[in-house]
Amino acid sequence: MTGSRRSVRREAWRRFLRHRQAVLGLLLTVLLALTALMAPLVAPHDPDEQTDIVATRYQPPSVEHPMGTDRFGRDVFSRVVYGARISLMIGFLAVALAISIGTAVGAIAGFLGGWLDTTLMRGVDLLLSFPRLVLLITLVALFEPSIALVTLVLGLTGWMGTSRIVRGQVLTVREMEYVTAARVLGFGQARILVRHILPNVLTPVIIAATLGIGNTILAEAALSFLGLGVQPPTASWGNMVASGRDTMLDAWWITTFPGLAIVLTVMSFNLVGDGLRDALDPRHVA
């Protein structure tokens, strides 16, 4: 069994490596992660450093400031690098929370069925009927915006799709022969669900998580742009874009570079997600 699983993993890895766009996305993702982790070494300046504002503000890209400076004379490149930390951290933590909740709800609903399944899924349908951005704005507006709050809200509003995916997979897997054999052997429901069903429904969950990170980063940037996310002076790609929206013609670099960082990051995770989908489920290969 172990050798068979290793063979399946090797074949999936080979299929992933043949997906050139996915490999490119993986390389970009790793580069972004390393940049965020080593931000103090990569950034040439303190992201919040302000010296002579009159002399240093709105400087165009140069050798000293590769992405120019903003209205407070802060180095845009350094702020973009430190902003990667915030965006990636929020993306990973929020998606981890959403995937955990969605997997638990979907697995319980699909495995136990009956009135519990009906109740949980109708609750999911109700939550899905609310536009996510409106729900995010409402929840964040009720409290003082912070990184922890944004992460929590994004996680708590992003699990519903995962729960439906997991429920559909569990409904199929629970009828498999090895699950029936586990019941005959007298295994408890919790053991059957955790050890025999969940490991066999994780493929779409992994794909959904990868794609969800890009969407979460985009949602965080939207909240920060509206002033309801990460608050200045903490560097965030969203609030950096917002800070330069009034000077786009004269100081285009303030919004352009963090905007490009958002696009590049979301595109990278989407490419990796597409590659994982094709590698883990060969039916999607064209």
C-alpha cells in the first residue's frame, strides 16, 4: 500500500512538472515567500522611515529608491517587501482557518447525513447568499480594524465553498467497500471518518486552498484599500494603492508597484492551483 501511494505521488509530481505555467507559479510563490521571510535583509530601508519629507517625498524610481518614494518620503520598494509579509501571512492563516472549518462541516454533514446534513447545508446556503465583500465590510466596520481581525473575518467568511466540496466527496467515499469493511469490523464512526474517509477527500481541498490564498489576498487588499483592513503606517499592498490614488498621474509608482505585486501574487497561486488540479486529478488534463 505504501509503495502504491508513493508511486501515485511520484506520478502526480511528474504531471505537475509538465505543467509549465504551474512550475512558473510555484517558483514565483517560493520567491515571494522567501522575500517576505527575509524582508529585513532584502529591504534597503526601514519601511516607516521618514527623514526630510519635503526633500524626499515623491521621488521617482532611482538607484537609491528602485520604486520611488511616497508622500512621506518612505521607500516604496521597502514597503512593498514588508507588505508581502502582511499579505501572505493573512492569506495563509485565513485560508487555513477557512479550510479547517469547511472540511469539518462538510465531512460531518456528508458522513452523518439526515437532519444534521440538511440543517448544516441550509445554513451554508444562507451564508452563501450574502455578498462576501458586503459581509466583510459589515463585520470589520463593527470593530477596530487590525491584522488579527482581518484574518479572522476572512477565514470565517471563506469556508462555505469548501464545506460543499468536502460534503460531495464524503457522500461518494462513504459508500466505498473499504468504508463498509471498516464498519463491519466494528470501528467507531469518528475513526472511520478521520482515518478512512478524510484522507481520500483531501485532493479537492488542497486545490481549493491554493486557489483560495490568491482570492484572500485580493480580498484583504480590497479591505485595506477601503480603509477597513490593515491600518497605516503598517505597510500593506492595499493601503499603499489607496495612498497613491490621488497622485496617479504625477507619482504613478506609488500605486503601480504594489498593484503589480498583488497581480503577480494572485496569478502565481492561481497557476499553482491549476497545476495541482491537473496533476492530482488527471481527468482535467486537456
